[in-house]
Amino acid sequence: MSIPSSAGRDVGTLLDGVEGRAPTKAVEAAAETLAQRLGARELTFLIADFSGRAVVRLTTGAVGGEGARTQAGARAETVPMAGTVYERVLRTQEIDVQPLDDGARVIAPVTDRGDAIGLMELVLPGEPGPASVAEVAAAAHALAYVVIAARRYTDVFEWGQRTTPFSLAAEIQRRLLPASYTCEAGQFTLAGWLEPAASVGGDTFDFTLNDDALHVSITDAVGHEVEAALLATLLVGALRNARRRGLSLDAQAWYANHALADNAAAGQFVTGQLVRVDLSAATAQIVNAGHPLPLLVRDGRVQVIGLDVEPPFGVVPGRSFRVQRLPLQPGDRVVFLTDGMQERNAAVLDVAAALRDTTDLHPREVVQELGAAVLRATGGDLRDDATMVCLDWYGGPPRGSDSVHGADAARASSARTPRRRSA
């Protein structure tokens, strides 16, 4: 089968089709345009849900349907992923091609910079060759940008991803997390995950990437539910404000501590770690405010990174925090955790063993597997939020646009070697 060489690259046509439609219809409009360009009989989008264990087929203008949720004209059909081709494609980021009697079913990852947004499933009139698979990969990447842009204006995507209802505390906590849980760049790949307890525990993680530095934070507010979520809001707001004002790492920590001391009730505090990775110097610094020590995976061995532990934010008004060196070598994996991974009923989880078992996995898979492992260890009775951030450090100088790594490499690999199954 041959697909026109312009398929997936005609950005103008795609944007024209999307811009003229309401944000709730953006993906549907993009699907129509891409289906026409690819010659597909069917094309649907499945978004990854917040649990990481299902995908949701989102459609608009339809109601009813057994097992589907509906709201404001949108329909969400939840599809469990365990043991399915959907799980494999999201995990491996490889396009799957299944021959049919009258064509082929193709499932492609919809991903941007390592953030696995969902899947594009389409039926083609013939089995695609390498060039056609490359066009499908490009189309799926274009669809990722459509979703990223459209979800700023509507709750439809957020609603679709919520296969279980959120409490008020969980709603507040959700707003504190970054828009993307994964970031791939030339020198590193970063992924975070929060496995919420039945009673929200006030955990957060955050990151931002500038030209010269990667900033990462992981925090845990004392208490539970709305009280903890509001305390976390104060702390994360202070950290973001300090960071965006261009303050140094120690000044960010001082500012956050001052914000809690001035605005939080007596006895309230937040543990946390603030990290700054200098991308030019390939060095890293860390502030450790009463938080569990991070783990380092180097040459297949797991070890605790020895850091001095200072008081949590909000405990000692006016305190200055010491910036410590965080050792990094090319090939290192650093994992930051909250104490929910080590709480009483999670103590049976051997985090070091779990990390050794996930050495070959992408950081996105590592954090999700750690989340699943703590759920297994606690029998699903997680008494405190369990949060983790995984940083894979490749090192070297900042890489230019001519390098292929991370998401770009995954897309290139998928285009070259799709997974093909027998009919």
C-alpha cells in the first residue's frame, strides 16, 4: 500500500481543519483530516487515563453505549490495558501492524517528548510499507500537538482521563502537578508519578526546563485531604514564584520556608527536595529539607545518595538551606521518593530490588511500575501518597537540533521497525 508522501506533514491542512472547530471537536476534526490524508477507513484516538492502567476512547456527539460514560455530549469508553496491544504500544512506543482480510489495523503511540498522551488506532485499506508507517508515525505526532493545544480550553480530555471520581483534595493536588509527567531532552529523560492514597496526602512533584538548567522538586505536605492539599499549594506556589523570579537554589528554599512560616498555621510543614541540574556544566545541586534520601542506580547497582538532612520547610523561620552536590555521571539513574513508598503497610516493598528489576525500562515505565509495586505491596490500601521521580542522565554538552534522542529516536525506531502481527 502506498500513502501520499505529503500525509502527516501537511500541517497547514491539519491546522485549518482544527482551527475552524470548537476545542471539544478538535481531535475529531484532526482525525477526519488525518484519515483522509492517510487513506484510512477508520481513525480513532484513545487517551491514557490517570491511573496508567487503561486508555479511554473519546468521541463527541454520541450518547449511550454499554459501559461508556457520557457528559455534555462527549462519550468515554474505558479500555483496560493489561495484556493488550494497547499496553504494549504505549510501553514500547512501537507502532503495531495487524493484517486484516481487507487491509491492516495500525496502532501508533501519540507521544510528545516522552509524554505518552495516548494512541491513534486506524484501519488502512492495505498493509503499509516502511514509508507508510513513517507517515503514520508523523501523523500520530501531529495529533499529540492537537491534543496538547485543545485541552487548554476544555474539560473534556481531563474528564475522559478520570476513570474514577476525584475528591476536592485530589482536585487541588492535581492542579499542582506539571502538565506533562515526562520530558525527554538531549542530556536526560525525566518522569514523575503520583500514586494517590485513599486519603490524599499532599504529595507533589514539579519540573521545568530552561536553556541552561533543569529544575526538579518533590514535596510532601504534612496531614491529609484538603488541609494537606492547601499546604502543598502554598509551598509549590512559593517554589514556582521563586524559580520564575530567577532566584538561586538556596534562595528558592529560603523563600519557600519563609512563605510557610508566614502563612501556614503553627505545626504545619512540608518535606522536600529541590534540584537544579546545570546543563552546560553537567553538574547537579540539591537542597534536602527533611525528605527521604534519593536512590542512585549506577552500573546496575542501587545505592542511597548520602545527603545531610535539614529541617522541613516551615519548621524554622528565617533558616537558610545548604546547597549540596548531587553526583551525576553519564548512564546514572536517580530516583526521588516520598515516604509513602516506605510507610508502615508499604514496608514490605523492596524499592531497591524493584529498581534493579526495571533497569532496562524507560523512566516513564519505571515510575509507573514503582507505583504498581507499592499498590501490590499494600494490597491496594495505600495510607499515604506514594510519589516518585526518575531522572536518567546521559550527560555531555547540551545537544543541538541535529541529535536524535528520546522521543525522536522512539518515533524513528517505530517508523523503521513496526511490530507486525499475523492475521
